[in-house]
Amino acid sequence: MVLPAVLDPWAASALYEAAALAAKHPGSKLWLVALGPKAKLQQVMMTVAQKVAFELVPVDGPIGGFPDAHATAAALASAIESIPGLDRAQLLLFGGWESASRGAGVTLQQLGERLGIADQFFGVDQIDLRPDGSFEVLERVEGGKHQVSVCAGAPAVLGWATGNLPEPRNNPQIGMSNMRTIMPTLQRAKTATLDANSLQYVSVSLPKQQRETRVEKNMSPDEIAAELVAWIGENS
Amino acid sequence: MESIFVLTHADESGSALTKHSLEAVTAGRELAARLNALLTIGIVAADAHRAASAVMHAGPRLLAVQGEAFAQPRFASDAAACEALCRAAQATIVLAPQSSRFARVMAAVAHRLGGLIDTHITALGGADSVEATRWFYRQRIEAVVTRIARPWFLLLDSGTHAAFAGEAGNAPVDEIAIAVELPALRTEVTGIRAPKQDEQTIRPDAKLLFVAGAGWTKKQPDGQVHVDEAGRLILAFLRASGASLGSSKSLVDQGGEGNSVLSFLTHLNQVGQTGSTPRHAKGLSTCCHGEEPHVVGWRFIGERRAISLDANCGWTRGKADVVYIADAFQVMAKVNELLKS
């Protein structure tokens, strides 16, 4: 059984935040650059394309936790450089700060570096764009806090964490409008072959931890509370 | 032959290395000893002289970048600093803490040096080569990887090595400081935003992690939702115990879906595959399903207990040490009474 493909959760947050930002600023344009096997991309677009309006730039290539992040960044950079009419001086490059598949936090940063973008932010939860083009951005840092920075403006890379927006509801009108261009674009997707970049797996194992769980079904709340308080106080 | 370079940075004071940085120093010393390799320590700090004193005797060679521009955790200046340090060190293996500051720049620095990078490393091994251990969360596996390409950058997760604690000394800054050519700086860090002290529920240094699951906001045996009472019980427990608060994804997502929510919870509290990976000594889960996308975030929690009404929840299947099949509202009320007395 193969599970259905989904857009990476942090990448999805990035997409919805980008769409919200574009909606507030007339004249903005939103592209979604996505790498994956064509059949999986088509499946993902069935849901994502109903959420927000965008132009798809697909790259036919492998996905998952094991393809190399450096090679993925190179393929995505090539796709972005090929977008006709893209004004890179005005580019805000949004993506997930990590992926759920690989969890490396490497791809977007190297992509920004390849595109020569000198202002990068990661673990982003909020951006507030100002009339003069500058923006204030909140990034997650240690201890449950946010670092607040002000950037003079685009170009910039923003690697999103969750952000603050809920997932948009499905909008069939947007879906139909998107799919008119998405389907032919998918057919023309260029193929990317990703170099392994000398990565070798010495060993792979399942997590060793399996605890012998004591399940208590007959203790009263008082007894449980007393045991928990004693446990909390141990070695404190 | 390998040569090891450990990159470190100062904390918000600008003049003391972070604990996480000192853990990376330990990792570098161990690796250098195992491979009989040259070790260099690099420092990024506003005041490198004071920051370097903690690692004066950690390795044979120290390099530093210092100045006001490096007081701020900022991509452009930190990347330039780390690039300059790496070029000066000419090492084959670069270790650095996976702090938010260095996670922001290190992949870019690796690209500038023509190197490769792997992140979230939890262990370093190999008899006469370098092997790095990392988790692949979604795949539920732990892998040991190696690369022959050099330089190879490795970002180390916190809590995986003891923090280096050596004799302090006076660092000859003039001898160790190197020049950095800064690009135009278009970003300014203006501050830190944190919940007010009494509302801060995320406590990385607490002994106990308390996780609240979506069950707190579901209908209770009386057919009613008791969100206010849930909030009071949870906050009272956090105040009494000093625990840190975590949450399942489903609970924090409820805020975006218009359901009853616990107002003090944000996505920053989320633990799990798309949340944080806390490292507290003990964890107590309440009203949470204990399924793998959440539990994967618990892999560094030492002792685990759970309270759930579901005798078939994930916690009972080897994920926790003890599971109490009970009503968390009743149990936590009693716990709070005992802690208060």
C-alpha cells in the first residue's frame, strides 16, 4: 500500500503565507516550484491547487528523505533561473525551513545561496511588509522565543515554520483555474537527475527503544496523583 | 589525514560561548583524538577575547572573528564570518552546534567552501574515518552516514555531548582574530519577542516536560467541553511543578480551526515530527494519542509516563514506562493539590 503524497507541511505553510502576502499587494505574482515524480506532483496538485492561486513550475525528480539536499537545491535553482520574466531583485523566496521527509534544513538555504540572495531567515512565523518594501520578520530561536529583525527588502529567503495562518478552504473556482495551466505544465516538466554527492549509508536501523510499559487500569486518581508527585520529585 | 575545525559562537552577552558551542568543542576534541587529527577552534563573538577564555586550552589552535557586527545573529554577517574562519582553518571536517544562529548560515557556508553538509547529527563515530548518526524521522529509522567529499560540515544537535569545561585562560586576540570582508548589511536584529515571564510555558531547562493532547478539549463524561477548567489545571500544574509545556499537533491546530482552544498554547509548544524535539529528563503526557508522528519528538525524553482514558493508545505499546488509564482532569486536580501542600 502506498500512502498518498502530500505537500510538505512547512512548505505548505510557506505557500499559504505567500498567497496571503500576494493577495495584500496588487501586482504580486506567486509561483510554486515543486520537485517530485510527475505522477505524485499531479496527485498533490489535486488538493493544493484548490487552496490558492499560483503558477506551477514542476521539476520531475525523486523525493523523500534520501535524495541529496545539495543536488535538490541545484535542480530547484535551475528551475527558478528559467522562469521567464522573473525579477530576481524583487524576489521573496519562501519555502519550509526543513522538510518532514529529510529534516535537514539545507535545501532552501543552498538554493538562496545559488541565487545570490544575501538575506536569509529561518524558522519564520511572521512577516510584516511595509509600504517602502522593507519588512519585519519573526524567526524562532531557542527557548520558545522569536528573534525580530528588519530587512531593507527583497530579495530575501524565508524558511517558514508554521506561521500563523490556517489551511485555506478548498475553492473550486481557484482549483479549476489552476488546473487549466497545471496539467499542460506538468506534461512539460523537465527531468532532474540528482547526484548522491558521495553520501554513503554505513548502517540503518530501527530505533532501539521499546519500553516495557506498565499499564495501570485500577488505580484511583488519588493513588495515581501520589505516585506521579513522588516520581516528579525523584532526583530533583 | 583529517583536520577538525569546531565553530562556536557567543550567547546574547556577546562574550561567553553558548553551552551548545561547548558541547561541539567536546565532540571536536573526541574526534580529533580518535583520528589523531589537528584541532582548531573558531569563535564568532562581539568580544572574542572574553569568549575565547573558556576554550583557551581546548585545542592547539584558536581563530576568532570579533566586532560589533557579529553581536547580532544575522545571515549576512555570520555567513561571512564563518566563511572567513573556515578559509583560514583549511579543515577537512567542520563541526558546529545546530543552534538557530548557525543553522541559519552553515549550509550556505558549506556551499561557499565547495563542501557538503549534514545536519541534526546525534553521534560521531568511525574507527579511522568519520561517520555521523542522524535520524530520519518520517521513515522511523536511524542511519549512520559518511561522505568522502571534503570539507564536510556537520551540525550537532544539543545534548549529545558534555559541554567542554577546561581551565580558563587569556586569549591573545590580536594573534587569533582574522579579518572579514562584510557585504552590505541590509538586515538589523531589533530584539527578541518572548511571552511575559509568567506566561512563558516553554522551559528548555526544566526537569519535566508536560504535554497536553487534544483530549483536554473534547467532550468529557458529562457530555460537556471543559476548556476553561483544562486551562486552569494545566497552568496550575506548570506553576507548581516548573515543568515545560508541550502539545500535540492536533491541539495547537485547533486554534486555526475555530475550535475551543487553550489560549496559552501556540505552535511553538508543538512536539513531534513537525514540532520540536525536547530533551527533558522526564515527560508526562496527558490526553494524547501517543502515535508515532508525535512520539518521534519524544525520543530524547528519558523517563515517560502518560495519563489517558484510551487503554489502546500508542503510549501503552512500548512508548511509555507507565500509562495510567484514568481521567486526566481528576488526576491533575489531585496532583496540583499535593504539589501545593
